[in-house]
Amino acid sequence: MILAFDTSCDDTSVACFVDSNNYSNIVSSQNEIHKKYGGIMPEMAARKHIENISYLTKEALDKIGVGLSDVDIVATTVGPGLLPSLLVGVSFAKGLAYANRKKILPINHIEGHLFAPFFDKKLTFPFMALIVSGGHTHLFLVKGIGRYELVGKTLDDAVGEAFDKVARILDIGYPGGPVIDKLSKTGNPNRFNIPMGLDKKKTLDFSFSGTKTFVKNLVNKHPNLSKTDIYDIAASFQKSSIDILWKKSLKACEEYNVDVLAVSGGVSANSYLRESFLNKSIKSGIKLLLPSKEMTTDNALMIAFVAHLKEEFATFDYNAVEANPRLKFY
């Protein structure tokens, strides 16, 4: 039995995990709180984590009918993320583990995303992993647990961050990803030829600053946009951004002779990405793995799953578990 916490950013999440058929995953979103600021306010997010984490822990335990005495390992995200938010989850987990004499296991948040697509599937190596979120656009060659090679990354904005900024430019709301996904369903993705960043270069790295700037200049040139115009721009931007993700992912699979691609992170919930990647993977002979919708965004279940894979590293050395907002694992 693993009790896991994730407070890496603005969502408070607690999960209990026995196996892929017996688990709970409770997530409390703060989107409505931060919406009026157009982005996450770190101190405000941390305060909300403090309010939520205790009763969410009880809810996660109650959902599968267990108590703290049944827990074997307490796992917690220690980084990367926002330091004020991380400190809440790490401190709570350490206190809970110490008070109940449970082993504790620090987990890298990105490692959680990395293995999320395998939650209810057989884990096989090697595979290529694309992690796409508000803070990350990374390609990893995964050779085994703890054996990760970074083969591509964004040079500027993460793709999720670019979605947020374009949504702000179009004045259509926050967070940008879900809004653009929704509006794009009625937009024409081929109306505007929005360039794909680093498209013609051999590198596996990404760039979304030029794509975002193109949209900004387009809006500045046409200040009186109709709803149709806005929907078409959103759809065209989405297509450009998602298409380059596939293009680089396929190139990475080919270069490293890998036929399994696992995609995760908040942007992996995007409906165009899921449909487009599925269709293109079939044509390319690539086995595509996508996480369930509940495991695309930040959540503690993916942290619990990684803890399950690495449970031999659990420890009673609570002082060794510290929050690190810039934590790396490759």
C-alpha cells in the first residue's frame, strides 16, 4: 500500500495505490483561483495546498477503505516545481511518515509523467517518451528505470506555456490548453499558415517562441477579429504546435531505432494531439501509449505508480527527503 502526494504546482493531489485495479486518486484543482491572474500565484497556491492536503488524504484513504495503519510507504513529489508548493507536500508527507513510522520515498515529478502511460500496461524497454506540459517539452530515450537520456527539449517556451500565452493574446481565457482545444473544434486549422518552430533543422529540440510571436503579430495586424477569426487562429496554432511534436517524436524514434512512443503531461489530454498521434502512429508503425485522461495532468497516482516501481529505495531517513524546485533525473 502506497500513499502518495503531489503538490508540485497548483493542484493538490493525494493517491492510494495497491495495484492498477485497486487505487484512489484525488485531485483538487486551483484553476478558478488563478484564472483572474492569467497564471499561477505561487504563494497563493501553497496556502491552498495547506488547506486541502489533510482532508484530501482522508478522502483518498476512505475511498478504498483503508487507514494509515495499512500504508507501507509514503511517497511524495520532491521536485521539480514551485518551491512554496513543494514544501507543503514534502513537509506533510515527512510528518505523516515520521509520526506513523512509515518508510518514505522521494519521487521526481517528471518521472511520474514518464511512466504514467504504463499504469495499466506492461512495462517494456526501451521506449521514447515525450513529456508535454505547461513547464516541459522533453524527449527522453528510456532504457530502464533510472536510465534516461535527454534527446530533445524546448529552447524557450514549453508547449503548454505557449498555449497559455496564445490564449492570453486571443483573450479567450485561462488555462489556455483546454480553451484552445475546445474552440479549435469549430475552427479551420488550415486557414492560417502558422510556422512550426525549428521545423527544417536536424535538431530534436523544440521552439515555440516564434509560433507564439507569429500569432501575436497576426492579432496586432487585425485588431477587430471576429469569433470565426479567433477560432481559426486557435485551430491553426494548435495544429502547428501539435504537428511539430509528432514530427520530432517520429524523428527521435527513427534515429534511436525505437518503435514505442509514450506521450504524457497535461498537453497529452489535448483531443487533436490524441487523435492525430494515434492516426500517424498507425501509419508509421509506431506503438503509441497515452495515459488515461485522469493521469495527464498533475496527479499523485502517477507518483504512487513510480514509487511502486522503485519501492526498494524507500527509507526511514526522513532528513534525506527535501524539496528541490530544480530537481533533475537525467
